[in-house]
Amino acid sequence: MPDVETVLNAKAAISRHIQWKITLQVAISMQEPLTVDHIRQIRHSRECAIGKWLDSPLTLSMRGTAQYADLMRKHIEFHREMERIADLIADGEFELAARGISPSSGFMRGSKALANAVMAYDAVAAITVPA
């Protein structure tokens, strides 16, 4: 389940991202609410593991890059999509929530965009020499 365990690199960021997708899928299929901690992390993008990584000293050398800015935008956009799904789950609208995470949904487009942004960030970070 998503938590605020340390994310040290892009590979770990993608792992955490995938865990969010699984968490939502499980809540929908089990028709159970998300935990208070999950809701807090969904509503506050800087409180999830990826958000903490993006704000950490580990990304300091990348902060002025277009890839970092794009990754931040995509991360926030993904959280907006997750919040929409979390609200449906909280309202007991599990069928709508399931449609909201379908392959053609805005959630899945946002998910793919975030994963691509993480990989683009990682490609540049690998060749950037820290200041």
C-alpha cells in the first residue's frame, strides 16, 4: 500500500505510483473506503512518497530543469485524478469509480503521463552532475 517510505530514485517512484493504482483498484473491487492516511496523501500531493522525494535534497540538482517542472505538474495532475476517484469511492459510487480507472479514463492517461515524466526525469538526472 502507498505510504511515505523513502523514495530514493525514479524506479522507486514508479513502484509507489503503481501501488496507488492497486490501492484504488482494491478499494473499488472490495467496495471498501480508503484509509484516512490514503485520503490525506491523495489530497496533498506533497505528503505521498513521490511528493516527499520531489521535495527532498535528492532532487535538488534537477529543480531548474524542464523535466523536473513537468514531473511536478504531472504528479499534481495525477493526484487530481486520484482525488476524483477517491471521492467516488467515499460516496459509495463504486461502479463509477471503476469506470474512472478504466484503460481509457483520464486517470489512466494521467497515470501514463506521470510514469513517462518520471522516466524522462530519470534519463536527464542520470547525466546531470550535481552542483
